Amino acid sequence: MCADMNKTFLCNDTAMTVVVAGEAIPWMDFPERNDSLELSTAPLDFPINPWDIMLCMSGTVIACENAIVVAIIFYTPTLRTPMFVLVGSLATADLLAGMGLILNFVFQYVLSSETINLITVGFLVASFTASISSLLAITVDRYFSLYNALTYFSEKTVHYVHLMLVSTWGVSLCLGLLPVLGWNCLDDPRLCSIVRPLTQSNVTLLAVSFFIIFILMLTLYFKICKIVCRHAHQIALQQHFFTTSHYVATKKGVATLAVILGTFGSSWLPFAIYCLVGEREYPSVYTYATLLPATYNSMINPIIYAYRNAEIQRSFYVLFCGCFQTNVATHSRSPSEV
């Protein structure tokens, strides 16, 4: 089935057929859906694309996971440090992305309208951009927590975290508004990309921005790895030997960095590359097959950055299970331990 990111993601498969009541009907002869600006209230008389169902299911899981993280951070006074504020920003962005995938499915198959779907596309672009940008902000925070460990817990840190938050959400909002404000291909389908109604130039801008963020994260995590190894070596020299515990801790830290970068890269790189090399005439299955793994990154983020943290685990039990007293004092760890 050809998809559409106006009704999510576009392709132009002209040779497709649909089987109805045991009879194969050419795709072009199949009843068309309502593409007018009027809301469609007609009953569902068309097949539902399985890829859209998987995206909707992915959005549901993403929304539920990240809603819990947002609730934990919001209702726990001890989780107000810059580190957890950035984790909360990431969870909020992923929560909005999950909700956007669900709404996109609803508006595509229940309330089909070009205007509403265009707004949904902009909402998804802004949400996923905020998610990726929040990952960069967390990486920067981790680097400064190690590079400037003595001055990290100061007012200066709070100021630069607020600055990163404003920049992250400001840029994301601007990129999300671009297609809504006119940078789309609704008036000229020749300008469409693999993601309708985004133009090829718009998609190229988003892909290039991703590669810049990925390279920055790769550089920062490489520097973080060097700092961790240097600290471990200095401790070993002070104690005149390199203990097994130090080796295990260092190896665990490096492995964690590799998992973070590997997860992020494997999720988004295929879709970013396809945005640059793909054409609007290509089958939609390629768009879906590269986009679906990208959504998994928002599903994995709360596990990596939130649920592994001991303080968030404790707050989770307090908030949802009442297993601990809510006035239990907790010690905020540095971002490098998250």
C-alpha cells in the first residue's frame, strides 16, 4: 500500500494491486480516500497499511514509557538537578513524538484532512528534532561534568542547561513550523521527497542536521572516553596498581558509551541516509523500513537514560508502589553515572 506522510509517508507504486473478496483489483482502480480539506466521516472502506499499524503501536509504547519518566521527574522534588532536567526534556520530546505517531494514524484513517495532516507532520518533525537535540544536550552535560568536575554543581551549570533547553526547543519548533508555514510540496508534487508533504530540500536540511549532531556526539563521547581512561590511570598510579574493580568500572563505562552511540546510530542513520539518496518515486516500503527503526530510538531512550538510574528507580517505587517513604534523602549523582 502506498503511504503518504500527509497521510504519513508517500510513494508512487503504480503496479500495486489490492485483493478484495478474493478478486485482485489494480491499485489505481481502488476507491480513493478523501483528500479534500473537509473532514471525512465516511466509514472505513479501505485497507489499513500494516506499516502504519506498526508505527502506531510503536508510538503507543513510546508514549507510555516516556509518560512514566516525565511523571517521575515532575513529582519528585529531589530530581531537579540539571542532569535530570535534561533527561526530562528528552522524555518530554519522546512522549510528544509517540503521541504524534498515534495522532498521525488517527488523522490518516479517521479524520483525513490535508491541513490537519500537515500540522501533524510539523508536530512530528519538531518532536523528533527535540529528541535528537536533547540527546546532544545530555552528551554536552556529561562532558562538562567530567571536564569541569570541580565547578559542575554551580549556578553557571544551571544557566548553560537552561540555555541548551531554550536552544533545543526553539530550533525544534522552528523546523516543525517550516512545512506548516509553506515549505511543503502540496502545490507542486514534483518537489516532494520520500516523506510527503516535505520537500526534498527540507528533508535534506533535516538529514544534514542529524549528521552534524551525530558527529558532535561522536566527538564528545570520544573525549569522554579519554577522560574516563585518564582518570582511571591516575587513580591506579596513586594506588601503585590497577585494581580489578577499576578495570571493570572503566570497561563498563566504555561499553556504556558504545551502546549509547551504537543504539542512536543504528536507529537513525538508515533513515537519514535514505532521506538524502531516496527519490519520491521509490516504493514506500523503503521509507517505512528505515523510519520504523528510527522510532525505536525513542523507545530505547528511557531505558538508557532513565530506568537504569537508581534514583529514578527509587522514585518510581515511591510514586507507583509506595515501597519507600517519600522523604527518603537521595544523593544526586553526576551525569557521567547516568
